[in-house]
Amino acid sequence: QYMVFSCADSRVCPSVTMGLEPGEAFTVRNIANMVPAYCKIKHAGVGSAIEYAVCALKVELIVVIGHSRCGGIKALLS
């Protein structure tokens, strides 16, 4: 099983890009496929998703995928 972080951009679907079947990957999508540093107070959604995937689903591989012309990354860098 995989955990996949992907951009929320509707033009990019991680299941299609990676050829995954339903149930094959636990997927988290957000703007610019961000994985913030662990913090108990901030960004709890991402941290809890990682904890659930590793502890409950026993995923062994976490993949972070990006795409070209990402508006989130462009905004971050400007």
C-alpha cells in the first residue's frame, strides 16, 4: 500500500498518473502537494493523515508527486 501526496489541481489525478486502482493508495491532495513540518497545533490534517496511514493502514511507502506549471508553487516562490 502507498500513501500519495498530490496537488489539489483538478488537471492532475494521482490515480490516473500512477495507474492505481481504487483502494490501492491512501491519497492526500492539497495546494502544491505540501507536507508541512510536524506540529501538534498547526497543520493537524496532514499530520493526522500520515499517522493514520502509517499506524492504521500500515503503509510502507509515502510518495510526494508534483506537476509542471503548479500555481501553488508559483505563488509560494513569488
